[in-house]
Amino acid sequence: MAKAMKASSAMHTKMPPASIKESGEGALPATDVSRIQQAFQDIDLRNNYQLVTAALSGVYADTFIKFVDLANISRNELAAAMNISTKTIKNKLADKEPLDPNQGEHLLKIISLFELGEKIFGGLEPFKRWLEKPFFGKPQKPEDFLKTTGGVELIMDELKRLAYGDVI
């Protein structure tokens, strides 16, 4: 995803993004409803049970297309992150068939990750730039972990720590 996400070379800091509000019990995202949340309002992107049951029920390739258009990322990069070919996506679109449940779950978790990132960073572009930068004190970049659902969950955990002011 690096090509579609290149923009800034700002380094990670120990401080949370400027778009995060301070509160007595921790930090909360500054925006109430993200563009991604609005676009995918039929599912609670923060509820793992709903994500998994939706994946088991069938996630269609048009969800993939809707997300790449909204997030302004390339189909090739998202497909590579999901370990699926763009040809498979095209075939699923043409045949109106759902993605494999594992692929559907992976897609929904990536969408959920981007929704959280958009809220925390106040927009998708700052979040995508963050994905390209190494974790604080580590050689890996968050985008390196997008290839597995466990990796997506790890990035989600790091984002939550960042939102609450923890060093990541």
C-alpha cells in the first residue's frame, strides 16, 4: 500500500495525533462519525462478532470496490494485502459471488482498521501516512502487518494505545 499512501515523511512521536480530544478518563477520537463508518453503516465495524458473522454470511466483491474507492487506495495494493488476486475480485464481481469467508473477514477487519484510523487521525490521508512509518522503536511498519487478520488486530491495538497516549 506504500505507493498509494506516500505523502509525508513526518516521524512518529510519543504524543497522540492532534485530532484526539483529551478527557478525564483518556483520549477520545475527535470526530464522531467517519466517512467509512457512514459508508458501511449496515455493520458495526467495532464489533468482532458482527464482522465474523457478516463474513460467514457472505461479503461481496462490491464491498472491496466501495472501500478502495472511499479510501483512495489501489485495488492491487488492497488485494495484495488480503492475499487475493485482482482477477479473483473481478470474477467474484462478474459472478456476483461472495468472497471466501476468510477473505471477507480480512476485508472487513481492514475496513474497521481504516475506520478507527480515520477517527484517530482526523482523516484517511494522515492515517495512511502513519501506516508507512515504522512503529516507535521497531523496524516494522504497520502496513507490513496487513497481510493477516492477526496483523490487522495488532495494528488496531497499537492505534488504540496511541489514542490513549501510550508510546507505541
